[in-house]
Amino acid sequence: MVLWASGPSFSADQTGPVAFWILEWCFGPLAQQTLEAAHFVVRKSAHFLEYALLSAVWFRAWRQDQTGTWNRRWAVWAIAVALMTAIMDETHQAFVATRSGSERDVLLDLSGACFAQLLIRVSRR
């Protein structure tokens, strides 16, 4: 079992054994199908959360005043930066032998960025 690949980019095949080990350690023996489904959910949730955090951090960076007001322009820029980052990341992955680029992941990343802005907007009311 390979725990870590050489280089900064890990494929699902490389992270799977580690995730499976952690899941089985936490929950005991699980069916292979259950392990694969949980691994998929964890990987996709990570996409969503990463880009939600990226969008929130950029929103905070552009916020000019400390009054706690919400500004649509900051939200749009934060989403745009997150989207461009997602596109560049998936394009890069398309050129890495052990990875593949995915338009679905870009959409998932974009939805995470938009969700963060929605939460920020709702919390500012």
C-alpha cells in the first residue's frame, strides 16, 4: 500500500488506501462498495469546502470597511477568483499523468464559492 505519492499531486487511487484505512479504523470492517462511496463523498466534499473557504477569504480580503455590510462587487470578485482557480487547477490536472481534469469538479467548486457568499450575505442581514 502506497501512503504517499512522490510529488504534490495525489490521485484517488493513491488517497483511497489511506481513506479506507481511516474509515475502517473508525467504523470497523466495511464493504468495499461502502468504502468507495465514502471516499467519493469525502473527495467531493473537500472540493466544495475548499472553494467555499477560498471565496470567503477573498471576500474578507476585499472588504473595505469594518461595518459588517455586504457588497455585491466583493462577492462577485471572490466567486470569480475561486472559479478561475478551479479552472486552472482542473486544467493542470488534465496534464498530470495520474490525474484527470473534470468540468464537474469545476462546477462543484463554483457551487462551494457561491454557497459561501450566500452564507455571508444571509449572516450580514
